[in-house]
Amino acid sequence: NHALSGGRHSTELIAAWYRRLGLVFEGIQFETKKIFVSGMPWKTYVAVEWADVVKDRAGNPLPNQGVFLITMRWGRTTELHVYCDTVKLQENLAILVSQGVTEAGKEPIQDRPGLLQK
């Protein structure tokens, strides 16, 4: 339960979450390690192993890594699940809060509190 947790299903809340991600982790970039694709065009499954590259406000790295699980239909993303080191994420958010990044300490943006997925 932190500023980047929770589940979002509406376009508005997903956009709000990405705005928060950009405010909290300024300049975040994702380095792709591996990509796995399976299925047909009408239902494609994609797994992306990644590491992020981002720094705190003092210039120190705040590394994390994880996997995106994506479901696509005819080339359009219909589901996106993000799995990362949540302990490390919470530690990184706490560091940013201590540096005055208030957005890093806010309540989750979610449309169904307590529900992570359908």
C-alpha cells in the first residue's frame, strides 16, 4: 500500500497514475533485458523483463527490476500487469519522501480499493 500501488481500470486513472510515476521518478527509463511473445494476433501474450534507471533528488540511483505481463488483441494492449521488487519500491518512495517529494507519500490511485486485478 503505497503511492504507486493499486489497480486501475479507467483511462483517467491510468493516465493519473502515469503522471504520478513521472513526478515521483523524474526521468525514469526502462532497460529491456528480455522479451517473450506467444500466441496469435487475436490474443498475444508478452512478457518483458526490465530494469529501471532513475535517480533520487540527490543524484543517487534508485534501482529496481521486474516484469511486465501484457495481453494484446490485434496489436492493442488489453491488459498490463507490472511486477517489481515491491520492498525496494517502498524503500525508494521513502527516500523520495524524505527528500521532499510529497507525491511519493500519497495514497494509491485506484478505482477499486484493495483490488489489484479483476
